[in-house]
Amino acid sequence: MTGESEDRPPRGRKQRVDFRKNRGKAARDRTWTRRVKAGDETVHDAENVENVRAKGQLSRKRTIIIRDDPNQSGWHKGIVLTMRGLVAEVDAEGRTWACTLRRKLRTLLISHRVPLAVGDEVWFSPGGAAAGPMPEGVIEHVAPRRATLLRQYERRQQVVAANVDNAVITMAAEQPKFRPHLIDRYLVAIHAGGIRPILCMNKRELDEDGSAAEAVARYQSLGYKSLFVSVARGEGIDELRGLLTNQVSVFVGPSGVGKSSLINALQPGLGVEVGTLSDLDRGRHTTTTARLLKWDFGGYLVDTPGMRQFDLAEVKAVDLEAYFIEFRDRVAQCRFQNCTHTVEAGCAILAAVDAGEVSQIRHESYVKMFTECRERERY
């Protein structure tokens, strides 16, 4: 390519290299010890993946894929606190580093679509002298994620948080209005990500007619851990703190429900900014980007911006039924194996809705999400 040296290897993890002349046969187990002692460098070929093309100029080359070793000397292990553009703030043993992601690693993680997110466990190498208040580093390796909360936003997949144990769905009894359909969306994404959901209803003192408490009771009857909390009265704070101790938890919910006030009540002095409601009964964003904060009582929290909508990511329409826990024991009773539980005759789910055994509100949430997932899969 014009302007680049012909000897420079292409970008990315895959690299074309010349064959070694007169190299020996592939190493076998019984010869490794003898060959290592003899200093035979071709033994290292056994640790790489090799593809060879049979024809043309490329047949004189080979492709090797080098496997990263996270235990390299000089690397530090840390956890991503927040993302600021292309720079990640990483906590390593109480010290915060400003790290960039090595370009070849971005290529290697291209299948993730979001190669780095808050909560990721990383290994990084120290960079040069600090140009700002934080020392600099380069992220060399990202550990596989054990749990991930995803959402779809403007046709792109967004990782809300990685490697979290709990997802605290925070809603308000009023101001803004209680939204059960949004709760159902959160629950599907949380189940799909392998995270434990906790439903937290804040501003309990505003639930004058008891409608929000009745809605939360429906989730309690399904086995979901649900709490009634009032930051103004100090109710339920200690119980919630006990559930979050020594774990990584993410707080999700629309703006204005009191997430920031709740976090400050859990740990006084944390200093999370608290906002107010607008004239349209909508919260104003006080958290503008996801960030990982450390609890004094052990563990971490991921504070996220308020989300007025939550579109599902990587959830197929055919799999949606598995994330509605009240459907699971009834699916096998449907007349048709490929029943969508929307309009079919002989559907056990629809029969349960008519009998009052399954919440009609929950089923409406399912139908809406099923339609959206099916529509997305067509394109």
C-alpha cells in the first residue's frame, strides 16, 4: 500500500510470515524435551495455529495466530472504572490508571462489538511518564466476561456493565410513574446476561393508592427479590445494603426514580449528584456515563445513566419465553411445539392468562417484545 513499508506487518493479530527453510517435522510429544534442550526454535510452532494455502504466492507464506498470555511479567491486573472516549480509567490495587486499548487487541475482540466496558477485568502494561494527573498504560488482555448486561441503542449494541452479580431495578411509586412494562424489559435482559435481579421500589411514601405495591407483589409471587424502599424515611436501606455486600451490582432505571439518592443513602458521603424532576414528570440525567464505584462495606456498584427506553440486544424471539419464568412450566403443555404464545389455539400460556394464573400485563410485555424481536430478525 502506498506510503507504508513493504516489510511492515499488516495491522491486527493475524500476521503473514515466511516459512522457515528446511524446518523439521511437526513436534511430537516424545521429542519435545530433547528438542528444547537442543535449542530447536521450531518447537514453538506447536503453540500456534497455522493455516496454509495450497496455490499461488500465498502458498509460500503462512498465517499464525498468537495466543495472548495474561501472566506476562510487568503487566498489572485491574478493573475498568469508566470509559472516556478511547481512554479507560482502570483501578489496580487502589491506584487509577488512564489506559488505552492496544489496536491489535481491538481487532482480536471485534466479535464482541464492544471490546471494553465498565466492569471488565483487564491486564495492562505501564506506559511512559504521566502526561496528566494519572499514570498511563496500555491494555494488553481482557478477561472473558462471566456476566453482561446488554441493550440495543440506535442499532448498536451497548454493554451497560460487565461482570456484575446483581442488577438492582430501581423504580419509583410515583414521580415518575411506575412502569411495569419497562421492568419486564430489564428482567429479560438481566436473565439473558446471567445476572441476579433485585427489584427496588423507591418513594414508597408516594404510593397512596397502593397500586405500585400491588404491582411489586406480582413480582414477589414469581420469586423475584423485591424491596420497598423510602430514602426520605430511611426504610429498607439496611436490607438492600446487606444484599449488595461484597458483590458487584449495577443500578438501572429511568431518570428521576431516585437512584442517586438511594446510592448516597447506602453509603453516606459518596457524593453522587442528585437531580430533580422536570415539569413533564421526567427525571433529568445526573449520571452521564456509566462508572464503577467502590462500596465501603465491600464490593462495587455500577452507576448508570437513566434509561427512558430499553431495547433488547441479542435476544431471539424463539428464546424469549425462557426469560418469563411463569411460562417455563406451561410451555410443554401448548398444542403446537412452535407456539409463539400470541394467538395460537391450544396455547397453555393464553389459557393461563384467561384463567388469571399469568398476569395479563406481563403477557402484554411478552407480546410486544416478541413482535420487536421478530421484526428485527427479518432485517
